[in-house]
Amino acid sequence: MATRLYENLDAAASSSSTRAKARRQFDQTLIIGVLIGLLLVTLVPIVLMLVMSFKDNGQIYGRFWSLPNPVRWLNYESGISVMSGYIRNTLAYSAISVVAVVILSSLTGYAFARHQFPFKEPLYLGVLALLMIPGVLTLIPSFVLVKELGILNTPWALILPWTSGGQVIGTLLCRTFFATLPQEIFDSGKIDGASEFQLYSRIAVPLSFPILTTLAIMHLVATYNDFIWPLLTISSPNLQVVSVGLTQFTSQFGITDWGPRMAAYVVATIPLLILFMFGMRYYVRGITAGAVKA
């Protein structure tokens, strides 16, 4: 009797375990299916952009869902010829701004993280409060300031506001990361006779390379995609940037040549793709390190 009871209990436990395992497999399959569906939905605009970049207006309006026939390779020739100057300008302005933001943010973050001075916390809270101010509210005052400085329609009209705007999030990231570095390392450096600048440049900066790379990538992407501010401050086509240059494929009669425009979009994304190909590892390391150590 007891043996039969144990057999029944074992069978019930085995059946329950099988059902639980089947339920877990079903849930996992459902999650994977949903993620694959979301991925496909995300890729639809990219695929359409690529397909349309090989068509002319007649194929786009007449046979939107069909493959390009014939393939319009001249679209990319037109896109590259128009966008090459804009891409060079954008990369040059963004590179200068990125270098300035990384240097200034790391210095500011180091001071807030490793030193004590009067009104330290109120000043830091004041910097963080700037994150709550929408950029559109400062658009007109910033434009007036740039105009009064006499740098309107020059590269500095972009570089200086981009640099100042990137200081807030840069200071937040650098201060948070520098504060997690062991104090013993800096004490050892002081015992060995290192100056304050040597502690910053030879200890803090090398140990914080992932978060600095993350900051550089975030700022470069933000400035590369900026549209409103360059549209307001830059009137010369020779100084204009990518986001505004992408609007140049409209004729005087208001007709948009969609094929070359889509090709220009593809060309304009290449620098960012290259950036993420070589910087994604450091970007992920910086994000995870900040998440764990913050």
C-alpha cells in the first residue's frame, strides 16, 4: 500500500515537473517570437530606405512595393556628391566639440568627485537642474547670444553651444564614475609625489576610459543628428551640416527626388555605423560599469 502511494506521488511530481518545463519553454518561445517580431518591425523602415534608394520617382510612386527595375546607381552618385561636404563639416565640428566636452567634463567630474570645496553639493545640484530645462526654451536666448558674440554663420556658432550643452550629462557621468574609484590608489600616488594633475591624467582618466568613450559616442551622435540649431545659425551652404543638407533634394517646384534623397540618407548613416562598429564594445562597457557602480 505504501509502495503504491509513493509511486503515485512520484508520478504526480514528475507530471507537475513536465508541465512546468513545458510552460517555461512556451513562455521562452513566446518571448523570442515577440522580440523577433519587434526586430522585423524595426528593420522595415531601413529596408524600405535601401530599396527606395535604387529607384526613381516613377518606380516609387507607381510600384512602391516592388524591387527596383532598373536599378538606379546614379542615385548614390548624386547622394555622395551632395552629402560629402556636409559630412566633412559635421564630423569636423562634432570632433572638436567631443574633445572639448570630454576634457572639460572629466575635469569637472574629477573636481566634484575627489575634492571638497564650499557649496559643492548646491553647485552640483544646480548643474543637474539644467537637465530639466527643455532645449527649446533656450533656443531664442542662445540665438541672441551667438548673434551678439558675432559668431553667427561660423563654425563656432555650432561648436561652442554644442560644447556647453554637453557639459551637463558629461559632468553627471564623469562625477558618478570618478567617485567609485578606490581612494587608496590616489593616496598611493600622493605618497609617490604625484601632483594633482598627474593624479587626474595618469590615474583617473585611464581608469575611466570606458565612461569617457561612452560620453564621446553619445555626444557625437547627438551633434551629428542636430537639426534645429544648425538651421537657425548657419545660412551658408558651405558651412552647413548633414541633418540640414538632407533637405536639399527638393526642386524649385517643390518636387522631392526621393531616390537620391534616400541614397543620401544611407550615405549619411555610414559614419555612425563605423563609429558603433569600432566603439560599441567600449560603449557597452561604459554603460554597464556606470550601471553597476553608480
